[in-house]
Amino acid sequence: MKFVLFIIEELTAQGWNYTLRHDSRENAFWQARARSDADGRTYRVISRENHLVCLLTRQGSDCWELD
């Protein structure tokens, strides 16, 4: 079984800053969603291999799987 790590980053004036990591895509997504809903900031979830990127804002969220 392949281990995939999902990283949550917050967008700041200095760029993307590491916040948390999870081994589950769903846990990472919902943690980032909860943070964005609570503080109104923009977050992204990326896989360690950069095959998945999710962007979460107060207006909503979207995910892309990259080749």
C-alpha cells in the first residue's frame, strides 16, 4: 500500500505557509474547510507528490487531480 501524505497550507502575505498534515485526503480537506470557515482565510491541500491540489476559500472549494 502506497503512503500518501496530504499537506494543509495557509495563504499569507508572504505566500503559502505549512499548517498541518494528514495521511487521509478526507481528513485534510475537512480540516482545511473548517479552518477556512472559522477564520475566513484561504487554504490549500496538496498531496506530497503534488498530484492533488484543493483550494478552499470562504466562497467555496475546488480540487484538481494533476497528471
